[in-house]
Amino acid sequence: MDSGYIAAVALLFSIMLIATQRMIEKRRKIMRIFVIALAVLLMIRYTLHLENLIAYAIALVVSFLFWLFIGRYNPAPTDDTIKVYGLDD
């Protein structure tokens, strides 16, 4: 097994899944489709099926732990609570 490949793919998908959790609701569906499409593309393109599955499982566990310890208590902001400061503010 290629542990470097597993670590790289797990890190990439962990970052993308955590970013998906922190997005506003409107953009979440598009990001989920992108993450799934990228996962399918990696499964088709490379013959490292076992390594990909292990990396996806690690990414899901890391994403779940992030949600469990941080995301539940600090929900993602909504459009109404986001303030944009301009030159006059």
C-alpha cells in the first residue's frame, strides 16, 4: 500500500469535507457534488482502489470528528449574519 498517496488523498478530502460543512446552505449541494465527482474520477483514473477507499474512510472520520467537536457548537453562518465592510464602514 502507498501510505503517501493515502495521506495525500485523505488530507485533500478532509479539507474539502470540512469546507463543505462550513459553507452556507446554498453552496453546500454544489460542493458535495464536486467532492463526489472528484472521488469517482480518482477511482476511475487510478487503479489504487483499496488506497482510495481507505483515504475516503479516513477523510469521513476526520470530518465527522470536526463536526462532533467543533461544528455542532459553532454552526456555519447564514447569509443574514455575514457583514461586508466597505469604505464607508
